[in-house]
Amino acid sequence: MIVRISGEGQFHLPDDDAERLNDLDNRAVEAVESGDEATFRELFEQMLALVASDGQAVPDDELVGSDVILPPRDSSFDEAQHEFSGDGLIPD
């Protein structure tokens, strides 16, 4: 799975981590929908950390499409309410 962190680049995330990322995404959607910003922030940071720690950076000169695009780290909670809704960033 290719994951882009907006403003940071693309990462090839091992398939084994895709389910974990999807679970974090679903839980982040629930937090946003319930208005729980603190829980959302914690889950979003876990998503970013998972991609950064387990993902391999895609070289800048390699053009590949992203399967998932995570918002920038500094996204506001208001912005998250538009991104993390319905099926979330990773449709089931």
C-alpha cells in the first residue's frame, strides 16, 4: 500500500500494516463523529507514526499513485471533520 502524508511524501507500507492503519482510521472517524478531539489527535498521531516507522520512503524520482492520502500533521480538528467521515480515509 502506498500512503502519502501530505507535505511529507509517499511511503510504501507493508501489507501487514494496512489492516492496522485501517483500524486506526475507523477509530479516528468515530472520535471525530463524537467530537472527541483528544482521542482523534492520539489516533491520528498513531497513524502518522505507523507510516513513518514501518513505511519505506518512495524515492522522489519514482512516480506512483497513492492508495491513501493522510492529511498534514498540522491539520485542524475542523479540517479533520471533513476528511475523517463516513468510510474514513481507507474505505472498507
